Amino acid sequence: MEAHRSYERFEQGHQLASGEGPVGPHYGRNAALVVAIMAAFLAIATFLSNEAVKHVITGETHRAGASARLETNRIRIDVAAGNATMLRVFGEGGPREHRAAAAAERHEAHVVENLEPADARLSEEIHDYSHDTDHANTQHIDYELAEVGLQVGIVLASVSIVARRRWLLGAAGAAASAGVALLLIGLLVV
């Protein structure tokens, strides 16, 4: 009988030393619950990642449209300035000089009153779209990394159920915690 107890103590010591200690009757259920929670966070991270990609694409499209409108406006400014110069040159010294000067002033006023403010507004719009797009792209990277952490956590937790190794469940928790932290960073950092 004493040999049997010694052998049991040896086995328990070996299990504790190797991290194979008793995991309890509800270990599988508890680990499965942890996997389910990680999967819920993974779904949230995936959804937010997809939304961030949509925002990046939409922002880039808007920025490209605003850039095209800005280029068009700058061409209009150049054409109006060139027209004003040509009117002044062609009307110089002749009987139509007064009318040409008045037309040139109208072109220059149009540039100052309409085209230059539009130019400034479009430049600001492009800057805003670029800032929003950069932010959404950063969020997307954070969410993608969160997905990786959560996926690794799910795999490790699932393996811990089969292998009945507590340390694997701890590693799964660490990976998932990093994923949740990245998810929160993506949500909170503006």
C-alpha cells in the first residue's frame, strides 16, 4: 500500500512540475466559454476592420474627386488670368481699350471672388479627406492585429481543451488580451 501512495505522489509531483496538474471537472466547459468570448471579440474586430476598409476606400474616392475639382479650378484660374492679360494687351492703345480693361477687370474679379476661394476650400477638403483616410487606415491595421491576437487565442484555448493544459489556456488569454487591447486602441485613439 505504501508503494502505491509513493507512486501517486510521484505522479502528482511530475504532473505539477510539467504543468499537467489537475484541471478540474469543469475545465473543458470553462475553456469553451473563454473560446466563445474570444470569438465574440473576434467578430467585433472583423466587423470594425471591414468598416475601416470601407471608410478608407470611400475617403480615397472623395479625395480623388476633390483633387480633380481642384485641378479643374486651377485651370480655370489660369485661363481667366490669361484672358485678362490678353484683353489688356489687345485693347491697349486702341479705341476699345476702355472696354478691354473693364472685361479684364471682370475676369480678375471672378478669379478673386469665386475661383480662389473655391481653390482654398477644395485644398482644405482634400486635407480633411486625407486625414480621415489615414485615421481609418490606422484603425484598420489595429483591428487586423486584434483579429490575429484573438485568432491565436482561440486556437491556443481550443488546443488547451484537448490537451488539458492550463498553461495553454493562460497563453490563449494573453494573446486574446493583446487582441482586445488593440481593438480598444483602434476604437479610442482618434
